[in-house]
Amino acid sequence: MSSALQGRRRKPQELLLPNGRKIIVTLPEDLEDVRRKYQGDNDTQVEVVIHGSAEHSQYLRQSRDHHEERRQLLREQHGPAFEEWEDIQNRLSSVTSELERLENQASGLYGNFSKFGYDAAVRTYDDEDPPIASSHTSISEKSRGQREEGDRHGETTKLFKRPVIRQWFHKGLLWRMSEPTEIMAIELFLDLVYVGIIHSNGEHMAEEATGYELLRFVITFVMTWRIWTSITLTLSWFESDDVVTRLEILFCISTLIGFTTNMTHIFVEDPAENTYVQLVSFYLAARVVTAIFYGITAYLLPMIKGVMICQLLGTLIPTALWIASIHVDMPGRLGFIVPALFLDMYGHVFFLGLFLYVQGKAPEGIWKKRLGGMFEFYPAISIEHRVERMNAFVSLVLGYSVVAILFQSQGGYNINAFLGKAILGLMQAFTFNWIYFDIDACNLNLHAIRRSRISAGIWEFAHLLFVMGYIVATSALSRLVLATDVPDTNPEQLAEPYRESAEDHFNAGVRFFYCHGLAIALLAMGAISFSHEHMKPPTLRLHKNIRLANRAAVCIVMFFLPLAHSLRSLDLISVTLGLSIWVLIMELWGKSSRDDPFIGEKDGCCVKYYANCKKKDLKRIASSDERRPSGDILELGRGEKTAI
């Protein structure tokens, strides 16, 4: 850590034990330096411990017990005077805590202290306690400094250090407009629009089901994914629910709509019908506006200017490749598209590595001092909010897949194979939903984002593959549902728009899209589960790695299933559903305990029913003055219904 940053470190806390021994409490990154300092003083009465460690907790308990004994002694010596003093002190502490809570209620840190655990690197600061440079440091209300005195609509923070920000506050451009619930409403609106767009893209791909269409789908899907993730990242970083942010979101959604209207003819050979230039134009419009936002943020918030400048460069470099791709024909155009997509998706990894290098292993010198000033902070995100956003998005994807296979009948009460295949498709979506939420996301010991940087990257990339693969599969499923290659599939029973799509033969592309899409989605779900650290009860029937190996074996079977050309539409849907249910049953059985029966009740642990009486009898028993009920409590057998 550079000398410039060392000066901003919090001083180690000191704790004095009753026996006179001094305990120095420090952060993990400062442990060795503090130990060398006190070892050099030859002070044997000093011990250095890590903040939050078991030793730290033990010494705090010793100190607490000692002070409780002293308090009891003072109570015995001073009597009522001590009681009155203690009551005043408690009331004062309560009021002080309430004031601090009101000052910090706008902080975005609270999501990091819930079910995903506490991170000691996430802290808040005030003016007297300068912040520590950390890759997890959050730019919250406290880290921005105490608010300056003045008109409440003109208040700003010392972090901004720019006079223009005060003018924006006065003009209302940066006033907070609504509560976090309304922010969630905006995010849900964005997710709904995006899910509709990617499913529409998939449905068009399934109409032709060729390799060229799959390539077009993958390119456009990743581009829309990048726009969506840029918006969600910005919202999770700043949570600035103001007019400018809403207008930026509206503009990006508008460009996303324009992008969607031009994504099906990007590889058409006729220049008059080709829409690749229009597609790239709408995409770059959204990306450039985001880059401008990062540039303005770097100017207004100097404490995070290094990260914002890196985000700006990470947008402008692939923009040059996209512009160059416009002037090249296919297939040479792919030579610009592929690296541009890669840089758009994962270019930030390089800058994150640069940030971590400057904060850690960079040699001391003037360059580290300069870069250390730029990369002083990295904006934190609420992990809980990030995960819940992704869960909500996956729910929409799985739910919309059922909507895609719906059709309309042409009169009559028709129970036919069309309806049967649609219900099997519903069961397929329900099974995937069961595995994703109730199997892979249950009993987490450590979430992938908190586990390590590698696991966080796997979690993010696996969701991209999962959503993409599942949309490819469900788009092909909509063609399989309307296929008339099995008995009891009369096209005359379908309404006019769906009757045109009912064919007695579907090409090999639909087979491969359906089976390979499900295989990739299921394999990606396994990668998501692997990235987490789950609890490991000693009585677990099957280890997680064994269950994931079973899931990988099922994916291999699905991958080669299209080679069985004799399988009809109903056969394909039934076999893949059976394989998915096999995975679900194996997961449910493997996650259960060996001490409990998989089916039925464990002896001695069944629920016992004691009484089921009439309402007037219940009132009579409840109105009894005795502590125990006045009625006799009888244990019921399984065949009995009432006992008084």
C-alpha cells in the first residue's frame, strides 16, 4: 500500500484488559506491520489481534465481564443515585442511536449485512474518520462526508467537490423523487421489456432453425444482454433515483426497442434490406450514453474517477470495433464483431485487475502514488439486491417460456396432443424452476459472489449461458408443440394464426435447438450450483459433486438425443422431461438426510393432534382463570376427527 494511502488508514484500536495487558485490534492487511512495530518495542504486555477474530471476541467478553462487575460494585456503593445516573445514560444512548440511524438510513450498505453475510471490508466513514482504500468500499452517504449546512434542497456533500453539483441540486435534476419500492418498480419494468425482447428474438430464430439464424441470435442476444447489464450495474452502484437517471433509463430502453426492430435482417445479402448499420447505431447510442454518464460521474465524484474512467475506456475501445465492422462485409465482419463482443462483456476484468494491482502488489513509487489517488475507491454493490434482481429475471424468463407455447383452439372442447405437449412443456419449465430456486439456491453457506472473484465470474457467465440456452430450447419447443407428426393432432382444431404453423414435419434444426438448448441450460445451472458453497450436513445422502456429475451425464444424453431421428415431437418432449425429472429426484434424494425416510414420516417425529373441539368449547376453555386449560386434553389417533 502506498504511503499516500497509509496516511488514510484508521488507527488500530486499543483494548486494555483488567490485568493490564494491552490488546491492539487491527485490520488483516495491517497485521504484519503492526506486529513488527510492537515487537520492535519489546513490549511483552501487548498482543495484536485481527478485528472480528475469535481472540478479539474473547477479549471483549473478558472486558465486558470486568466492567459488569465494576457496575455492580458501584450500584451497591451508591444505591439510588447510581440507578438514576444509569437510567439517564441509557436514555441518552437510545436517543443518540436513533439520531445515527436517521442519518444513515439512506445508506446503501444494509443489503450487505443480511443473509449473504458480513464483509469487514465494507465500512462507512465521516469527516473525522477518513476512509480506507478498499476494493469493497462503498460510496454511501457517510463515505461522502457530512452534509453541509444550508437549505435542505440545496444540501450537497463534500465528496462532489464540484460547484456545478450544487446547481443541479437546486434545479431539481438530482433530487430524490421516490422510495426504494418505486426503484424496484422501474427495474421490474425494465426486466419485463427485456424478457419480451429476447423471447421475441428466439421465436424468430426458431422459424428457420438454421446455423446462420443461431449465429444471428447469439450476437444480438449478447448485445442486448450487455445493454441490460449496464443499466442494472449503474443502478446498483449509485441508486440515484433522480430525474437524470430516469431519463437515462428511458433513453436506453428506447434504443433497445429500436435495436429489436432491426435485428432479424442483419445478415441479409441485399443491401436495401440489410439492417446491420441500424442495429449497430442503436446499440452504440445506448453504450455511448452510458459512457457519457461515466465521464460525468468521474468529473463530479473524484473519489471514484479511476473506476469511472476505466469504464469509459472499456466502452470506447469496442465502439471503434463496432464502427469498423460496418464497413466490412460478411464473413470478414465477424472478425470485428467477436472481439468487440468479448471486450464489451469482459473488458472490465482488465481494469478490475489494474485496480487490485495498484491497491496491492504494485511497487512503491510515484506511479503507484498517482494511480493510488485515482483508484482510491471502487463502488460497492448490494449483493443481496444483485442476487434478488437476477432471481426475479430468471423467474420472468421461465414464466414467459410457458406463454410462448400457448395456442388457441378452433371451437369445441378439444383434449388433444397439442394440449398434452403444451402441458409437458409447462412441467419442463416448472422442473427447471424447482431446480434453480429450491435446489441450487437452498442451504447456501457462502454465495458465489462472496466466495471469490473466480466463483463470482462463473456465476455471472453461467447465467448468460443458462438464459440463452433456455430461450433457444423454448423457442424450438413452440414449434414442437404445434407439430402434427403424432396422432390426435388435427390442424383444423387450431385457430387460424396457429394453423399455419402446424406442420407434419420439422427440420433437424428444431431438434438440435431444443435438445442442445436444454442441455446447455441444465449444464449452466450445474455451474451456478458449483460456484456456491453449500452447507454439508454429516448425514447428507449424496455429496454435491456426485449430484452435479449426474446432472452432467444427463446433459450429455440430451446433447446426443437429436441423433435419434425416429423420435417424434411428443417423444422428444417426453424424454427430455423425464431426464429433467430424474435430475430433480436425484437432487431431492441426495440433499436429504440419511436419518430421515425419503418418503413418509420418521418414527417419533410425526405431528400429534391433541384436540379439535367446537368453537363454544374452545371459548370456554380459553376463558378459564386457571393457567392450564380446564378441559381434558386427549391424544387423537389417525382415524379420529374430534376429541373434547
